[in-house]
Amino acid sequence: MHRKVIAPSVLAASLLLVIPASAASSVPGAPGIGDPYYPASGNGGYEVSHYDLRLQYQPKTDLLEGTATLLTTAKQDLSRFNLDFGLDVSEIRVNGVKAKFAKSGVSELEVTPASPLQRGRQSSVVVKYAGKPSEFKVDGWSAWQRTPDGGVAAQEPDSAAWWFPSNDHPLDKATFDVSVNVPDGTQAISNGVLQSQSSRLGWTRYNWRSNKPQATYLATLAVGKFDITTDKTASGLPILNAYSQDLGDNAGAARASIERTGEVAEWLEGVFGPYPFNALGGYVPNVPSGFALETQTRPFYSPRQFANGANVSVVVHELAHQWYGDSVSVDGWKDIWVNEGFARYSQWLWSEKEGEGSAQELADWAYGLRPAEDPFWQVKPGDPGPENQFHGAVYDRGAIALQALRNTIGDEKFFRILKGWPTERAYGNAKVGDFVRYAEKVSNQPLAQLFETWLYTPGKPDASALNAPRTLPAATTGTGTGTGTGTGTLRSPAAKPAAEPKSWKKIAATNEVHDHH
């Protein structure tokens, strides 16, 4: 045998030849997506196109077992990447090969694949895990609510980390398949359409599909014993509503409100354009919280929303989010006005339609309700800060800004904007500035100063900023192409309506719909 001796320098050079260039240039992905409000939210270096979640949940013990498959695409050559997750992980495979993983911080999961991921290449990431979601806490707080017969995941801005690993930020939206195995006699509710249901050996499996891009915080899971109603809209869209069997005195009011989901959605189509998703509905579990949330296709409602009787206004609010917040999602959490200002204004339009107070009357009442020295006026809806993300000013002052826009450009252009924006930005993300530029383009008017006044300038604006010195066209009785302001004549600046609008208390009752903490 003749053995050829290779000099060390030659050997090193030959080894470099067989190492892919991507491996040499690969670096770890960032532990956050870059949102200044929540630096740890989301992750850098990749994006997810689909989540396949196969779960089993035992209500008696709160034990959740799962296998999550994520279809990802690397945005750079990745030596390592993070997932946002809080439960215990037993195994991770990347492209079928076991990967190393380690926990970092409260809910960061660092994954090191056996081979670096190449930029632009799709990969599968399979995570096997188990744990009790209610025992995972962040600063003593949990997004998972246990109920007498199950558990619920519904929170904003974070809830995914309590039940599935993800890239947890609205900038990375994906489609979802959620399959949940629960004890017979118990149901599992999630987003989208129920594809199938089957029972075996004392367990029932529910398979749900949400086929349009969905932010991770808009994914929901509710396990419990529910009364379920089903229906269809005039266009054939399936409606599924679910009510906990132990809602007590709030049961009737909850049903009287949520059973109008199809009617409200059809009306909102006249305002915002075609409904963007494959299903409709809502659910009310037996939880002690007081908030509601626009979980995609199937909003979550706390029983307390109906403690004073039926409140269709909260249904209007959460369904309006299906266009403004779910289909068109925030680019960063500081852009929350593009969600909440419009959802609140939709309640004002519903009031207008129902003859319980026009949007102008509600804007005037909201404006006159608080004196100039009230701290309410120091919050900037266009960038409220994380501590004020769900402050009442984001809702009410944010909606006043829209009435000011309507008064400035007139009904025809205003409603064209409300309908055009969700179509132009469907299934994407947007900043406040994107909406301002769109409104300027459609109206062909400079509007930067109007939005600067109402969204970014601390202090109570002069009433003339709301009541533009002009007369609007006469109101119509329309369904969103000019839902009207009464006679169309603007009241004098700073004038407060002589009487509180009839709808005000019901609308105000939803002020805490996002008081998640």
C-alpha cells in the first residue's frame, strides 16, 4: 500500500472546499424581531409559513402534550435560531435531524440545527413538548386561563408561548392546522373551519383549519363543555358559536349578542368590504376575566361583557378587527391605532345605523367629556407607549381622529378609504404612516397635520380640529357607503351634545375589552 502524505496546509485547504459557503457565513438569528415596545417578541433570521399543531389536553390535570411542526424559511444563513415558548421541550428536529436546544430567559428557546440553514430554503421544525400552561408565568402573569371544565388561550399581545412554539409577533403571519384530542364529552374550539371530528378510546379529536395568514396572538384554543350553534351567512360562510354550559345569569345576554354575528358581519361588509376569512363565530368560556379579543374568525368574549345585558356593540368591535387588526395587522405594536381606532369607530357607525347616536354626536360627547387637564389627552394614540397600548385614548381619541378625517374630506371619500384600505393591505401589515399616506392618496388632500394633531400631539386639540368649518353632505341611511351624521350640518366648535347619546354606555362598557392585565 502506498500512502500519500498530505501537508497540513493542503489538508486545511481541502477541508474548506467541502464546507458549504453558507456554513462559513452563517450566524445566529436575533432573539427579537425588532419591536421597540417588546424587544423579546418574535425572532430574527427566519419566517414561518405554516403551523401544524397536534395536541392532547387533559382538563383535570391541565396537562398539555403537543407536537408542533413549523414550516420555516431562512432569511439569512442561520447557524442558530430562536423560538418563543414556555413549556418543557423533549425533542426538536430540523429537517428530520435532531437539533440541540436550550432555554434562554423566560420564554426563549435557542435551537441549533445539525447543519446551518441556507438563506431562502424552506425547512421543517418539529418540536415535541408537554407541560401545564397555567404554571408557566411571565412576571407572575399567565395568558392561560383555567376553567371549571378546561382551559383557554386568548391574550394580547402574547398568548402563543403558553401552548405552542412560534415566531411570536404579528409581522410573521402564517396559516394554521390545529388538531386537539380531549376527553369524550369535552370540546376543543379553535380558529377557522372544523374540518373533522372523531372519537376513539374515550377521547375525541377536533381538527381545525385557518387557511389565511394569522398572527400568532390571534390563534386561540378553548377546551371545555360548550353548547354549540351553527349557521351560515347569506353568502354561505360557516358560523360557529360556542357557549360554556355554566355561564349562569350571563348566558342569555351572551347568546342574544353573539348570535347576531352573521348580521353584524354582513353589515360590516358594507363598510369595510368583503369579509377576509373562511369562517365566522365567537365563543364565551366560563372565565373570570373581563376582556374580549379578536381571535381570528372566532372572537373570544368574557362572560362579564354581558353582565349588564346584551351588548351587540362589543360584537361589532371584535368583528371589525377581522378587517382592521387581523387581515391588516400592525407592523409594530406602536401602530395599535390602526386596530383600535377603527374598531371603536365601527361601534360609532353601528350606533348611527341603529339610531342611537350619530358618529358626530359620539365624537362630540367623547371630546367634551374630559377637560383639557385630564391625563387622557397626554396619551398619543399614534405611539402610546407599551404602558398605554390599550389606553382609552387609543380608542376614543383614535376614533375622534377618524371623525375629524370624515369631516375634512366628506363621506364619499371617507367611506372609500374605509373600504379600500383592507383590500389594498389584505393579509399584510401596516404602520400608522401607511394609512395616512393612503388617505392622502384617495382624498387627494394633505392630511399629515390632521393626524399629527389627533394622534401625536399631547394635549386636548382645539375643537375646530374636529369640527371642520364646512357642511357635510346630507346623511344617508346607508350600510357603509355613507352611514350618515344626522342632518349633515356640523355643530358649533366645542359644543357638547345636549344629551348623552343613547349608545354611549354600551360602547363605554367595552372600554376594558383589552384590559388584559
